[in-house]
Amino acid sequence: MKKTHIALIILVAVAIGALIATLGAGGDEYADFSKASSNEGTEYHVVGKYNKEKPQEYNPATNADEFSFYMTDNNGVEKHVVLHKSKPQDFERAEQIVIIGKMQGNDFHAKDILMKCPSKYNNEKPS
């Protein structure tokens, strides 16, 4: 075997390894606030519900890309969430939300949010 063939095989193996490592580090891990707090700086998806009893803050005149609210995860742990985007439309109507981001101190800083809103095709009336 020629040296160029061996070098080419090694190069292809390294490229495949880098591709697998990149795809595996997607940050699509679901967690609760407890796990996110113990791994500050690691990105997680946290599922929960918006706490309507606590205040939310959104002032587009000051900063249109910052919206904050309180959320309770599926284990009952509540945290202050800072979303680095504008306030989503129909946020208050969401039945369940998923925030994607990292813990920083006592706050969860989210870069994105997914909302499950009541279906307009559901026969039941929304509460």
C-alpha cells in the first residue's frame, strides 16, 4: 500500500469521527431545573408550565429581545426564566412550554421557546 493511500484512509477516518462527534453534541437533552442547576452552562430543554400567579416582564421600548417570567417544571421546581427573544404571541394561553437554554445563577436563560397551545380542533371549550 502506498503512503498516500494510508494517509487518505486516516484522513477519511478522522473526518468521519469529527462528523459523529458533531452530530452527537446536539444539546437536545431534556432535563428539569434541578439537573440544569447542577450543570450550569450546559444547554437543556426544560418542560413545564408558566406560573400565571407571578409577574412577567416585557418592555419592548427598553429591550424588545428580553422577556422574563416564572415557570414550574414537571417536578414542581419553579425558576425565573429570561427569554432572549420577544414575547411570544398567545403566551398566556400555552398549556405547556419547553424552554431551551442554560442556567446562569438562579435564572434560566433561554434562547428559544416552544409552546403547546390549546387546539382549535378540540371539541372541548378551553378553560
